[in-house]
Amino acid sequence: MFNLQWKHLGLLFVLMLVLVVAACGNEEEAETGSAEGSESEDVNYGEEMGYKITGIEPGAGVVAAAEGTIEEYENLEGWEVVTSSSGAMATALGEAIDNEEPIIVTGWSPHWKFQKYDVKYLEDPKGVFGDAETINTMVREGLEEENPEAYKILDQFQWESADIESIMLEISNGTDVEEATTAWVEENSDKVAEWTAGTEKVDGVEIELAYVEWDTEVASTNVVGKVLEDQGFDVTLTPLDNAVMWQAVSEGQADGMVAAWLPGTHATQLETYGDSVVDLGVNLEGAKIGLVVPAYMDIDSIEDLTPTE
Ligand code: PBE
């Protein structure tokens, strides 16, 4: 009896030991797991970025909209949009990605960054950036009567995101703007023929297009300029600030532009100058603006950003 009991107790003891060791193991695993979890939850991108959104030119609609998000989203209280230029933004984005650092930029499509990098738009549940945009062509009043061939070409100019993105990517990879646009025009003679259909060549008629040095507009304006040049026009392309571009067309200092982002991005400019410019309609569908981050950032929405402390 006595012996048997001891045997049982011994077995029990061994069993208990096994259980304790197993439990310890589990505990360790659980602890490591939760430690990792809380670490990634604790990442404060806002603090790492100094609560700054990397903007572009102060006159851009996307910068105004980004400033609007700071007003609309409580969690962005204390944040700021730092303006610079589209080029400086692209450099900052490239450097952050090289170092796997967090960055938020004022972004738009079409844009080569979506082909070159793994980046994503942050969701905008309050809709501050609006929905899909179109890019429209605007010309000065009187152009139709005074320069009908140019008017018709500008009116017929219309292409797709894939077209403009291929040129933008070339340029971002270091190809000269003129070389990239000339090559595209040569390789896409069918499309170009649709734009020039029903027009006669001219001999040195002057035409001036205004634009802003955004990557999209550098590509589109240079392509249209090249097409007009090939038709015999004496083409001037004039880089301006956004509002000044609209003003130049509305006052007739420039003949036109292919850079009106509607209905949201340039709503302010449309309100001011819309009555004194001629809208020739959409030249590109499916454009978009928003806040863009590298895909490795563990956030999906503007609402995931943390306020300043
Ligand atoms: N963009 C490119 C411009 C329109 C074209 C999005 C930078 C803007 O924000 O006004």
C-alpha cells in the first residue's frame, strides 16, 4: 500500500513537472508574441516624420486638399504640409524608400511613382481629395476664330493614362523631355493622326501653351507642343504657377493649356477664371489625387495617423 502510494505520488510529481515546463514554454512564446505585436502597434510614424506631409508647389490643388485634410481629420491636428516642388517631393520619396523610412507625399495619378515604386494611396474616408478627376483642355476666347487649326488640334487631343505614364517614366529615368516626347509622337502616329484629323498644315503660325512644371503637365504639354510643331506651328511653351496659368489663358496672354484638373483639384481656379476661358473638354480620364505612402508603411487610411503629442 505504502509503496504503491509513493509510486503514484512520484508519477503525479513527474506529470506536474511536465505540465509546469510546458506551461512555461507557452508563456514564453506568448510573451514574445505579444511583445512583437505591441512593438509594431507602437510605431509612431507621425513622430518619425515630424508630423509633416511632403508637399509640392504651393499653388497645386493637391497641396490645398492636403491642407484641407489637416482641418477635417481630428487626428491630423498639429500636422503640417511642407511645400517645395514636384522634383523635390520625388527626390524625398526616392530617398525615404531607399532607406525604408516613413514618408507621406501629396500624390497624383497618372504618375510614374506607381510604376517605379511600391506605393499606395491612403484611404480618405472623409472624401477631402474627391473622387476621380479628369484633365481638361482650356483655351482663350477667340482662338477658334483666330487660329482654327490649332483650336481643332487642341480640341481633338485626348489620350490615356498608360500613354502619359510611359513618357513620364522615361523622363523620370533621365531621358531628355524632348527626346521622350518626340519618340512617343513617332511611335504613336495613329493616335496623333486622330488629333490632327481634318486640319491643314500651317506655316509658322504662333501658338503659346501655358503649363505648370508638374510631371504630368510637362509630358502632356510637350507632346501637344511637338504635334503642333510638326503641323508647322511656331510653338512656345510657358511654365507658370497654377493660378497664373489659368489667368494667362483667361486674359489671352496664352492661347491655351491642357492642365485643368476637374472637378475638385482646380475648383478654385475654375471658379475664378472659368467664365473667361473656353473648356474643350476632357483630354484624360481617371486622374486622381491623394496622400501617397510606401507600401511598407503599416497604415491604410488617413485616420490611422497619430496626432502630435
Ligand atoms: N497635380 C498635378 C496638380 C494637377 C496636376 C495633381 C500636382 C495639382 O495638384 O494642382
